[in-house]
Amino acid sequence: MKALLDESVPRQLAKLFTIPFEVYPVQKMGWAGTENGQLIKIAADHQFDTLITVVRGFEFQQDVSNLPFAVIILFALTNRYNDLNPLVPEVISVLKSNPKRGIYHIRGWVSLDNEAIVIENQFESEFSKRFGNIPTGPTILVLNFDWIVLKITCWLLFSLLVIADWL
């Protein structure tokens, strides 16, 4: 299976994929700077099976009803290698399932110790309700309880400060 890494995805991620996957960064193919619409056409002409990107709103920028292959969109805290690296096993899982044409979301927020919990199809049903018949594949949500606890703790502290100031 051939996959193309969009230029917004760190090139080093390609090294994490092993046989039977051939993963090529856009830069290595000589297509850097190519717009996504044109990139999809070129990749299809070169028999790529999947595009891996971090472009938010991809499904609203492209005509997803006519995608020639699967597009995997990664969502992490940042687009840096260290934040995207823990999502690679889920990307491999999607690739092993021989994904159909459409959009696949893999979302992840991980802490420094890379402990993660995977919850499948958490976002897809809500997405479908909101946007109708956009052909999307399953969404995989990778969360870390440390991140959630930190967020809740910050919210509670902020609330207490606001209440204390108000009194």
C-alpha cells in the first residue's frame, strides 16, 4: 500500500511505517508547494492509495465525494513530530483495514509520557448529524487522562479565582 505524507506532516513520520507500507513525503516526490486539489490528482495518477495530512477542514476545501482514495487527517496538539508520532499505530491500523475512499480522522492529545487511550468512532456520528452525507470513514480519538485532568483543574482554579474576586 502506498501512502503520501502531505508537506504539513513531518517527513520523519514516514520512517515509522514498515513493510507492507510505502510512505513517501511530498517533498521526496518533488511535489512540495502543490495545492491539495492538484496533489490529489497527481497522487492518484501515481497509484497512491492514501493521503495523510494534518490540514484542518480538508473535507470543506475539497470535493470529498470524488476522492480517488482514502484521506487520513491527523489532529494533535501541534503538528510536530512528537505530537503526531503516537498517532502512527492508529494510522497503521486504518491502513491495514484497506480503507475505502473517504475521510478518516485520527485525533490525539497525549502527554509527555505518551500514555493514550483509544476511543473509536467518537466523533463520526456527531459529524454526520451536523454535516449530512459527507463520506467519512471512522474517527479514532486518542485521549490522555492527564490532559483532561489538567484542563479540568485549570477550569476549576479559574472558576474559584473568579468567585473569590467577585466576593
